[in-house]
Amino acid sequence: MVESYFPIEKLLEKLETLTTVKSVVLDAEEKQIHNHRLSDWLGKLKDACYDAEDVLDEFEVENLRRQVMKQRSIGRKFRNFFGSSNPIAFRFRMGHQIKKIRERFDEIAKLRGEFNLIERLDDHQRVVHKEREPTHSFVLSSDIIGRDKDREKIIELLMQTSDGESETVSVVPIVGLGGLGKTGLAKLVYNDQRVEEHFELKIWICVSEDFDEKQLMTKIIKSITGQNQGDLDTDQLQRTLRDRLNSKRYLLVMDDVWNEDPEAWRKLKSLLLGGANGSKILVTTRSRKVASIMGTRGGTTGYNLQGLPFEDCLSLFMKCAFKEERDKHPNLVKIGEEIVKKCGGIPLAVRTLGSLLYDSTDEHDWEYVRDNEIWKLEQKANDILPVLRFSYDQLPPRLKQCVAYCCIFPKDFEFSSYALVQFWMAHGLLQSHNKNEELEDIGMRYVKELLSRSFFQDLTIGMLGMETFSFKMRDLMHDLAQQVAKDEFLVVNSDCQSIPKSVRHLSFATANASRNDFSSLLSDLGRFLRVLDLNGSAIEVCPRKMGNLKHMRRLDLAGNSKIKKLPKSICELQSLQTLNLEGCLELEELPKDIRMSKIVIVAGGYA
């Protein structure tokens, strides 16, 4: 329990005045897409709330320190009177910080009046969504409508021999706007029986923005062998890759490629030429430039995927929106047709809005979607689909945070339902208003609701049915989560040069310790960091300055098998709640004082 200090009472009074600001946050979140100043206002509000939480942390830590000091000698206390731990000096310093935070809250509340925001209840939703139980239909090929002709044309390209070409492998890019279903089409092709029989080896990797040679080699080898060999050096990876591809006719799918550097592609391609004649690389990308750089078939810019025909879009929409026969609701069908026309043949937009309206028979819900201002927004080539942002805005506040936190994981990451629920729990995102309801049950309900809203895909049912299952987040939904989280989250990749001080959740999960500046990046961690994820980053020594991260809640060191010791400074992390050491096989011992703390240490499972 934090002791009563005059300054903190003033801060708590100011936090109570924020209830009037909180009442308009939902309206502000929806309207910020049209107003950059409003978006900045929300960012300032979030930063101020984080800083207020940091102040409360410091009072908690000071309270713990005072309890320890009571057990020490009076002489030691006398010396500390003149030091930085003097309670009077502490109160003076904190009083100054609280004064600044109060002034910021006053300014934020004053600016609220400029945006004509409407007060709304936390549980208010424009569209009442009814959750459907996820089924195997999420992963069946029959779930992909209207792409049979496209599948046949691409398979024809893959089956063509490379006679007359100077290289053993040729590239077939699929290019098109985000949400058209490039990945789904590639999966249809990849799993086709004819493709299965034609190629000796099939490989699937998700590339995304980070076109790092070592990372890509590691992904390809893992797809072939099922083993993560990221701890090998570049030369060892190159030899392993060549050995695996040697004289085999293979199909490599490179999903979601963004790299527009011809030299980076040339270097990687040189490692892929050892396969047998007729090997193919199937690429999905939103960029025509990427397709032009990678395409090899007569200088082709790739297979240009077009939007779905209206009839196919309408069939998909009705499949997602109606639980019962649609003939019973002719008015809704008519409104649905108008909504589908506005989707422009983009299947993800159709699926998302159909899922949003699932089992709703209220015409006002349907009309609200049809007449919404999202249709006035221009759709840019590499932008988030306005429809996806609209779907996010319709989420209850409790689910919005859960979606945003998913951006800390890399694209194409395979979530376990149990692990994701535990992750949300560790970050305090799950709250129960019913004493009889466990947090795990609440988290599982959240996962199923996001599945039913098409935020997740590729559902795989476990042996225990829907009690345990795995899934992935859609690429565009991941982009949306990153946009919503903005500067709060950062996933370090091979191009990252520095870590902004505003970052609260930092992940090195897709980086690797072979970077020359890896240690310096770790030493530059912001003191306001809440979560540090070093899972599988192949580090051998933890940062010595770890003790400076006094607001740290979660530290994930899982999968770093070469770590032998933890710095004693970890014991100074008074706010740390979870320390994940799963897979730290060479760890010799824990710091002695850590056993006396309230930290949950995970050694054999995810938390």
C-alpha cells in the first residue's frame, strides 16, 4: 500500500477529473482518422496517462524502500538524509513532477472543446456484433470464393518448364492491392494436389518489411526442416541452404514482399539457384516495383490479381453476414447489395463487414455501415483499408487494447490460444467483473470474438477441440494494429538504428545478435520501458544497465540457450511481474535476491 503523500493526493484528484475526458475518447478514436490534430490530442492524453502511472510506480518503489530502511541502523538513515534517498528530497522532486503532469492534464482537458466530441458510454457500439463459434471453415479452401480461374492460370505458370532460360529457377509474382486475397490464392495453389506431385520440395515463408538475408535463410531452412537454426553464422546457413535445395525441383512461396532493393534480391537469389530445372518462386506483393524487380519470366511484372466479381463478393458477404436463410430478410439483402458494391471487389473488406453484421437483423445497423463516412476516404495503394479501421472502431474498448498488443509479434506469427491469453493477462488487459469468471475464460472469449470478426485466420483446431487452437493474424490487421499502437510499440529489425524514447513495449524477436550494434541498441533502452521481449534473439549476455528499467513489467528471455548468468541488477526491477526463462538451457543460477521477490518466473511454459 502506498503511503499517503500530499502531492500524490493532488495527482489522484486530477486523475478523477479525467473522467470527463474519458467519456469522449471513444468518439475521438473514431474521428481521428479524419483529423490529424485530434490524433495528436489522443497521443498526448496517452503519454500523460503513462507518465502519471510512472509517478505512481515511483511512490510504490519508495514505499518499498522505506520498509527496507526501517530494518537498518539509525546511522545509515542519518547518512541517507543527505543523499538522494532522503524522503524530503523525494517528496520535493515528485511534487515537481506531479505539478507538471497536472498542468498537462489541464491543457488536454481544455483542448477537448475544440473537437466537438460526443460523450459515449464505454460499452456503446454502433453495430451490435453477435459472436459465432469458430469452425474449421476458417481454413477450408471452399472458404475462398471466386478464385478458381486465377488458381488455374498460376498453376499453369508454375508447371511450365524453364527451357531456353539461363537459370534453373524462375519467379512468378502475384501483385495486387492489400485485401484482394493474394495470400489466400497462393495457399490454394500451394496445397493443390497437382503442385504437390510436381515439386519435390515445397517451402513457405512470410517476408514482410524486413528483407534481411540471414533472417530469410533461417526461415527457409526452418520451413524445410522444422528446426530453427538462427544461431548459425551466415556461411553455415548458406551451406545448409544449398545442401537442402541441391538438385531438387522446389517451389518457394515468398509471401508479402516489400523489398524494392534489386541488390538485396540479387544476393538472395544467388543462393536459390542450386535447385533442379523447373524450380519456381511464387511471390505475393502489393508493389508493382517489387514484382518488376523479382519477376524473371520474360521481364513480366507478374500476375495482376483483379478484384472479385460482384456476384462472388455478394455470395461471400451473405455467407459471413447471415446465420439463417437470407430470404427471410429481403430488406437487409438489398442494403447488403449496396454495401458490397462499395467494397470495390476487395474480399477482405467484404468479409470484414459481413462478419461485423453477422446475425444482426436490425436495419439501423446495416444502414449505419452503408452510409458511414468511411466510403468517402480515398484508398491509397499501401494504406490501411478504411473498412478495417471502421471494424476496429466498432470493437469494445476491452478488445481494442488486445488487438493493438498483437503488433509486438511478427507478421505470420502462429498464435496459440492459451499463450495469447496468458500474454494478455500478463499485461493486465483482462479484467473480470464477475467473481465466478476466470481471466482465462474471459481471454478465450476475446480470442473467439476476434476470430469471428475476421481479425485472425488460419484456424487450426487442437486435439482438445476449441479448448486449444492456433491461428494467425491477417497481414492487414497486423498493419492496422501497428498503426493504432503508433510509437508505443517497436519490433526491432535489421534496419533499426535507434530506439525512440517513447517506446513502452520493445521486441527484438525478429532481430539477431550478429548485428554489430546489437549490444549498443540494448544499452540504449528507454527507462520508461514496460515490456522487453528478447525471445530467441540469440543474445549471450544480458544488458548490465537492466536495473535502470524501473517501470519494467515483463522481461522475456526465452529461447536464448547461451545465457549463463543474469545480472544482479534484475533484482532492482521493483515493478517486474513476469520473467520468462523458457529454453535458457545453459543458465547456471538465478541471482539470490530474485527468489525473495514477487516475480513470476517461467521456466517450462509460456506466461
